[in-house]
Amino acid sequence: MNEPERWHLKKEIQVTHVVSTLLLVGAVFAYVSKIDQRLTIVETQLIAQRDSTMVQRAQLERMDAKLDRLIERLK
């Protein structure tokens, strides 16, 4: 009787597996680092946009107050 071959594991590590694993870890690290950089840029832009919006709101409030004073003078 011919029995089918059974699975077996070798206790050796191939250099190509180690190199490919290290390359994969390096690629993941680079990807995560790039995402972090992009997130920092977006946060900076968001803060700048919020500050700009606050300045514009203050300007609009001053214009509104001036218009109200002008309307009161004309009455």
C-alpha cells in the first residue's frame, strides 16, 4: 500500500523569507509614516482655515455694526 505523503515542517529559515519580511515591515513603516505626515499637514491647514474664518466673522460683525449705526442715523 502506498500511503500519501504527510505534511512536515523543516527547522530552517531561508534568507529570502527573512529579506522579504524585512522589506514588508519597512514598507508598512514607510506607509504609516507618510499617513502621519499627511495628517499633520491637514491638521495645520484646518487650524489656518479656522483662524481665517474667525477673522472674517469679526470683520462681518464690525461691518454689521457700522451698517446698523448708519441706518440709525438715517432714521
